Amino acid sequence: MTKNNYSKIIAGTMTWGKWGKQLSKKDMINLMHHCVETNITTFDHADIYGDYSTEKDFGNAFAESHIDRNQIQLISKCGIQYLGEARPENKVKHYNYSKDYIIWSAEQSLKNLKTDYLDVLLLHRPSPLMQVEEVAEAVSTLKQQGKIKDFGVSNFTPSQIDLLSKSVNVKVNQIQFSLTQHTAIHNGSLDHMQLHNIQPMSWSPLGNVFKEDTEQTRRIHKQLGALLQKYNATEDQLLLAWIMKHPANILPVVGTTNPKRLTDAYAATSIDLELEDWFLILVACQGHKVP
């Protein structure tokens, strides 16, 4: 476990339900058990996943899984008002961070997930109309009632976190981060999180490496291929190890529902890339030497 009690690899649930594999209740129960047995004990949710349906599907499975709630950590996100069948009253995708909405949304997540508390509640994306005091009041109420343990954000910049931090303690920032999307190394985001003891989590940690066939991804595959034997690893394991080498202690959120790939992902936590190998992989991505 990490210092904040999250597992070193986090299971992302976005594709467990309607937006992906449409796992049955039995499949979800089996996958939960596989994760826990593999030491992946943190599950990442958002209210909008599956058009507001995946949390409920997961919760129904969790209720029958006989997994001890104290053994796992549940993350959820709120704030996006999604355009979909579940909320036909929405005229446009937007963000709602009013006090009442945050509290209501968190309570809906608790109900759907069949749990009494969230280990951390995140604001899903920054809103230009966010009122900091409203957020702070909602978080304070939820904490006092024992409904959330911690509070954090997702996709927020350092200045947006600083704005919030004047009124509420931000403990997590979940950002898009991978070899092919590593701007957080250069724009101060990861430095800021280290400076303020904020836990970084990385969504889409494999980036575009397996999704696109470009000059860049071909360079990456070539360099990873040259290191496979040395580390007795797969390419995706090396990509995860590259992320976890960073001193900010980034926790990858892995979206696969394949049990073997989840097992492989956790095995990547034991890979310690040598210094020059880390830079070889970075240079393969960038296509030029570091400055």
C-alpha cells in the first residue's frame, strides 16, 4: 500500500459497464476478487460512467462479493452534468459544483456503490464558474458526516488547486499522464503535487502506444523491445514502470478488465528502471535528446 493507503495500481472501472465490456454481476464479482487477490485494492469510479449506471452495477456486485469494505478503497468523481439518457433535462454538458449538488452527488454514489463512505471524492474537471467556498462547505459537511475520508480533484492545474487550497485540503489530483502525454513533467504539475504532498494518479497510463501506428509509436516499440529481455517484462509493464519511476509517486489507473493484464500491471510495481533506460524511453517518445 502507498502512504495514502491506495494500492500502487488502481483499477479503473469506466469500461466495466455500459461504456465498455458490460460485465455481468458475476463477472464483476470475479474481477473484484481477482483485483484484491492481486493487491489491486483501489477502485476508481465516476458518477457519469455508463451514463450514470456503472456505480450501481458495481455496487450490486460488491454487495454480493463478500469482500470486506475495509480491504478496499473506493474513489468517485462528481461535477460533470453529462448529456445522456439518464438526465434528459440537461441541455448541454456542463459542470455543477454547487454545495447542494456536490453533497447530493456524493450521496448518490454512496447509495449506488452500497457503501457508507468514499475514501476520496474528486471534482471531475475544473469549472470556470467554480465557487471555492461552496466546494469547501460541501466537503466539510461530507467529512463531518463521515461520508468521505478525503477530497481531491481530477485534471486540475496547479493554480486551480491553489485556488481551492485556500479553503479546502486537496489530497489527490488525477491527471492524464503517460509516456506519450507527459506534459505534467514540464508544466509544473508534478512538481506542485510533490511540493504540497498531493497524491498524483494517472489516467490513460499507456497513452497512445498501442492505439496508434505513427513514427513516434514505432520508435517507442523499438526501444521497449530492446529492453524486454533485460527486465523480463512486457511493453505495457515497462510503460507503467516508466511512470512509477517518477519521484512524485504516481499511481496508474489501469482501465483493463482482463485479469491477466491486471496481474501483469501489478507485477510492474517491482520493476525499477535504470536511470539511463528511463531516459532512453523518454527520448524514443520525443524523437530527440533531452535539452
